[in-house]
Amino acid sequence: MSLVLPSELVVDRFLPTVRAMLAARLADRGLTQREIAAELGVTQAAVSKYVGGESGGDDWFRNDPETVATVERIADGLAGGEMDGYDALAELLSLVHSLEDRGPICELHEEEMPELRGLGCDLCVRGLDPDVRAERDVLANVRTATRTLASIPGMDDVVPNVGTNVGMSLPEPGDETDVAAVPGRIYAMGGRIEIPANPEFGASKHVATAVLAANDTDSEIRAAINVATDDGLLEAARERGLEPLEFDADYEDRGEHLRERFAARGTVPAVAYHQGAFGIEPVSYVFGTTAVEAAELLEALLETISP
């Protein structure tokens, strides 16, 4: 893991770029290099490089409209005498805060620390928020579950044509945006399981529907995996004392139908399935308290039926 603080990006990439932008704009407004150096707190040699275009800079910020607008505002204020160093600092601090809130600094941070991708990370803005920790835990659990799926012998045989997905919700989910899954679904290609991307919240309406229906019935159940309906897998579940629950494939509101079927059973089954309908591929759901638990149950069931 590459441990990078947002403040490092501010110092190493944001600040030099903004100084170069300010130096160029102050020069355009008629300030001498000595005056610019005094305003920016840098050497005259540095200003010479900034104004001469030798400083480089980072296009993440050079092309950011909010950064450009702030630099223009500061340049006007300093050149016209309406701003002093305190005012300029206040403007820049406000800009940094904004750019850390899903802006270029946040994007750069995700680039430097891929572990942050898909988190909807507000760490810089919200601090050590327990909600962020819960999101991270769910995403990590789904990632582990996908690795389990990719390693299961015979998994490619139960991936439906529409693809497989594994989803897990936050505690007390409200809608599908509280369910993390793999964007684009998981596919079998050449006998291998392909995971196209890291999990994200709101990535799968299909599996989220099953997860939310299950969670409404039993708040402990927060995860599901969809696979092709397979007689051997259903029989393997029965042999383990896990009687699968059949439901209809062609209900327009599948979530409500699943809630009704779970209520009639009195619990959420480990496996629920349908046999398909016109234009609808037969699909089963394997449920668990976590994505990892669901993946491990699926692995155990497939081991039972593997030759």
C-alpha cells in the first residue's frame, strides 16, 4: 500500500501550480518580479521561472474552473490592493477544502492510493466518520468474496448468460445505493471468472433487489450472489438441510414478490430460485449475512456436486 496524505498532494502538486498561475497573472497585471516574489513569499528566481513558463505545474489544477476562478480573484485583489496576504490565504484554504471534497485533490488521492477507489471517500472532509468505516468494511468484504468466487472450481458452470454478481448492504439499507456490488457484473470467459472492476455502491440493481428484500425480512441477511439455477446445486443445498425456496420469475416487482415469499416461509432461505420464463434465464440466489459467507456457502455447495 502507498500511504499518501492529501496534504502531500497540496504541497507537492497544488501549491506549486497555483503559485505559477498567480505569478503569471500578477505579471500580466503589471507587477514586477520583485513585487510578485514579495506577495507570494518566494524568491525572485522562482518568479522568473514561473513567469517564463519553466515551472511546469499540474494540469489537474491548471484546467480546474474553480482553481482558475480563485486565482483570477486573488490576482485582481492583490494587484488592486483590495486583498492582502491574509485574504489570499483565506481564499486558498477555502479552495483546498473544496478541491478535497470530491474535487481534483480527491481524484489525485485516489490515483495515488487505489485502495480509496469506489469508497465515495469523504475522509478529508468528514474525518474518521463511522459511516465511512462501515462503507469500507462492506467494500472490502465484497472484494474478498469476488476473489473466493474466482477461485471456486466449477464456478464458470453456474455463471448465467447475464453474468453473476455479489452484493452486500450497509446495516439498515434504504435503497440500492446502500448495496455494494461489482460494476458490469462477473462473467465466465474461457473457463475463467473475470472480475471487471472493484465493487462500488449502487452498481447492481438486480442483486440489490434481492439483498434489500432479504434484509427487510431478516436484518442479519445483508448479502446475496446470483447464479444460474442448477439442479445439482439445489440438491446439494437440500442435502445440507437448506431447503431452497422457489419463486416466480416473471413478477414485475421482484423485490415485493420475494418479500412475500420470504414472509410465507417465515425466514430468508439460504437459496432461492426460479426456473425462468419467456426471455428470462433461470437464476438462483445464495444468501448470507455477509458477501464472504454467501460465497463460502456457494463454494461448499459446488464442491458437493463437482465430479
